[in-house]
Amino acid sequence: MGWIGETVDSIKSLQIRQVLTQAVSLGMIVTSALIIWKALMCVTGSESPVVVVLSGSMEPGFKRGDILFLHMSKDPIRAGEIVVFNVDGREIPIVHRVIKVSTSWTH
């Protein structure tokens, strides 16, 4: 029984090591993803530097499922550019192509 008991203890300690190794690996992956996300936020100046197109409204330019990398610009918006904006009360940002820029604004 001594040999079997030692083998069982050895397997238990090996399983504990594997679980700890997997937990540390998962933690490193999550931390790395957060660091990359924060770095992208700093580089692009955008709160959401990466978005996914959810509808077909931008076809044929962008298809559903396409990934867009965003950056903030201080330049004025021009016709033909792609803009992403948030609407109060909606969690998901809106992606649209600018058709026309109007200088007058009426409510």
C-alpha cells in the first residue's frame, strides 16, 4: 500500500501544479489583453479602438463581422469619411459614412 499511496499523492500534487500553472497562464493572457487594449486606447485616443460591424448597413464597404480599428482625429469631418459615434441610451456605437457635411444646424 505504501507504493500506491505515494503514487496517489504524486498524482494529486501534479494535478495541483497543473491547475496552478493553468491559472497563472490564464491570468497572464487576460493581463496581456488588458495591457494591449489600454495601449491601443493611448495610441489611438479612442475609448473603443476596435469595433466590429454588426449589421449590413455599410455594405459593400464593410461587411457584417468586419473589424474596424479606430483613431481620433482633430481634423474636420469630410464627406466620404467613416465616423463612429455613440447615441445616448444605446450601448453599441454607430458606424456610418459621411455623405454630406452641413455647416448649419437646426433643431
